[in-house]
Amino acid sequence: MESLKKQGYIEYLSDYLRFGTDKEKRELFNEDRKSISDIRERLDKLAADGRTVKRKAI
């Protein structure tokens, strides 16, 4: 359920990282450091548990 709620936010971050300038990326990281860190920790925990992140079915 949580992943569905945050899907738009994750897509926003992904677009920012792909298409943003270096300055925009630094600003995003400085403004939203806590959220980005939380995402990283969750992904690291999933990897340590041996599980993979489920992908959207097309």
C-alpha cells in the first residue's frame, strides 16, 4: 500500500535525477536528504534480506 502512495514521488525523484542539471540535483539532495536517505536504507534492507523490489507489470 505504501509503495502505491509513494509511486508518484519516486517517479518525480527519478525524473529529477535523469533530466535535472547538476545544480538542481544538488538542491534536491540538500532539501530532501532525509527522504532520500530513508529510501536508500529500505532498499539496502531489502537487498540484505535477499528479496527483490517488485516491478510494475506492463
